[in-house]
Amino acid sequence: MPTKTFWCEAIALNSTTGHPHWLGAHATSTPRLALRWIRTRALAIRDQVDTPERWLIDAWLRDDREHQYALDLLTTGGMYAHTIHEHALHYLLTARPIPRTAAHQPGDTCMHEYAREAADAR
């Protein structure tokens, strides 16, 4: 079985203009580290949003069942995505397994399109 790397990304999408803003990315070696990176980004976002959205982020940060779901999904080869909605901004936090050789070449995948689809679905 090939060694996996887990690619994590954070993107903000302005639903008014449709412009995506890349907030960061990180490669990890395990599903648990990928979830930790997503949680850390959620904490940073929480510190920048209004109170009602903070409560929703706090609830997600404490949701052990959701975190176990994310770990199970990543472990079995799936992609995990969590979206935070705040007024006209949608923050998309994702993690997915990729072959280790592609870990530092994310250019072939564009999460911006996924972010737009997630915002449109709302």
C-alpha cells in the first residue's frame, strides 16, 4: 500500500463577488494531524468572526462525534470538508489523502471550485 500524505487547505469565498481567497495549506502524515490542522484554522477563524458564528465554531470544535467521523472518513480514503458561514464569507476547511509524491504539488487540484459549489449549495 502506498504511503499517504493528507493535504489540508483553508479557503475563504466571498459569496457576493465569488472571489476565493486562499488562506493556507499544509501536508500532514496522519488523519489525526490533518484534523488538528483544520481545528487550528477554525480557532483562528473563530477569533475573527461575530459572536453568533463563534458559537457555531465552538460547537463544532467540541463535537467529538463529528471529529471521529472526519478521522474515519480520512482513514478510509475520503475527503473531509467543514464550512463556516459568516455573512458574505464562507470558510472552507478540507483534508484529503493524496499519494506522498504529490504532497508538494497541489496545483493539479483546485479547491476554489469546490468552495464555490459549497457556497452555492447553501
